[in-house]
Amino acid sequence: MNYKHLLYFWTVVRAGGVLRASEQLHLSPQTLSGQINQLEERLGRPLLRKVGRGVEPTEAGRMVMQYADEIFTLGREMEDALRGAREAPRAPLLKVGFVDSVPKAIGYRLLEPALRLDPAPRLQCPEGKLASLMAELALRRVDLVISDVPLPGHIGVKAFTHLLGRSGIAFFASAKLLRSQGLTLRQARSRFPGCLAGLPMLLPAAESALRPRVDAWLRRHGLPPQVAAEFQDTALMKAFGREGLGVFPAPAVLAAEIARQFQVQRLGSPDDLMEEFYAISVERRITHPGVAAITEAARSELFADRH
């Protein structure tokens, strides 16, 4: 492979277009396009597609960008080390993939123990659907996948599921929402879970791991939900909840943080509604120090009461 061609492709993607990249590289747009075409011919896959006046990477191009980011980051670090810009040893790299339905706050709390290691690792945290992350794990492009479901049997990847812990699910509402329904916080809590029957609800999308559990719990308690909105992004769901547009469910282990950040109050936490979180690795017995720090702290600290 001609790594100069890879550099040209990487620059075009980062610049958002051939014209801007050509200015940065002091090349004509025609020359730059020709060099990238040679890279595509070498790899046998189209790497760019036109979007309006710019370009964006294809699926193959996004994968190439991940490798290019690492290659050129390593190159800069090598130059810095040789020039004596720093004397400290290079920090180890820890790649942890997150299934996109895992709450971001849970993700941070899970990774934070790894940052206590000496030396602290450099983190890379790709996010996506479980199937695509498992493909990355199979190719050793990530060290670990954090998921809210165990590894399904239909995904043909040899990997091992490690339960990190369980959290109860709490329901939250803003004071604005309760006032609009003529309720005080004391009244809502005293009537929980029955109070949910009269309140608009904000719920995770149907394909999320939590949604079927919430739906089943509501049916068991005879609480037909008044669904106001459904969300792929649970952070957006909480933001809507902060504005008083509905009650929303979230992990009880984050209750204090959610109440503080979104100015909402916990109405109640049922004992029969739980969410689980898993680490999926290619190791049956975890030996990677960063992965071990994550799993051990999750069980002894974050989910200690519910493991």
C-alpha cells in the first residue's frame, strides 16, 4: 500500500471535501482525486461518495478511517518521542465498544476505574449496534464490548459474556409535569406506581433492551401507558423529561446524578423491574488489566448492591 495515498484519503475525509483538502496538501484537486482513485483500486472498494458539494466515507471508507486514525496518531507520537518532546512511556491503548442503547453515564462509570491504572490507558470508545461491534471484537479491533443484553446465540462470534451487574429501574418526572397534572411529589410517590397511569410517558425505542421489560412491567400492573414519545437516544429522552413532557425510566444506580443533571425527581423504583449490563470479550478468563479493572469495579462498586 502507498501510505501517501492513505494520507490523502484521510485528509479529504477530515476536511470534508477534495477542494479543502487539496489546499491543505498543496495539491491540485485533480491530482488528489487521482491518488485516492489509486488507493480505491488497490483496496478494491470505493471509499468516498459525494454528498452535496462535499464527500463522505462509504462503509468501507469508515473502516479505513479507523485504521488511518491509528496509523497517523502513532506516527505523530513516534516523531514526538524521537524529538524528545516527552520522556514518559507511551500509554497503552484500550478499545471499548459500547452498544448504543447503553446509557452514556453508565458507560463513563464503567470506564472510570480503568483510568485509575498507572499508566492510565488511552481510550477509544466506538459506539454502534451489537452485531457490528461483535464483528470488531472478532477481528480484535476492540478489547471489550459493553452491552445491555448478553451475546445472542445467532451471532457467530466466539466470545464470552460476563455479567457486570444489575440495576433497578426508577421512574423520574419534573416538578413542571407534576404541577400540570395537579400532583405534588409527595402525592405522586404515595400513589406509585398507580400514578403512572395518568401521566404521559417517554420511553426507549421498541428495539432497545429495556423497552420490552418496561412494557411487560406496565402490563403486569395494569398500567396502560400514555406514550408521548419514544427515543433511540436516552439522553434526549431525559432532556424531554426535564422540560416536563413526560415521565421516563432510567437506571436507579444513576438516580442522584439524573436528578441533579436534569432537575427531575424520582417517583419510585419497583422491585420487579431490572436492567442488566454485560461485558463481552474474547477471553473466558479476563486477563487484560484495563478490562479487569472495568469488570471488577463494576461488580464491587457500581452494581455492588444488585450483583
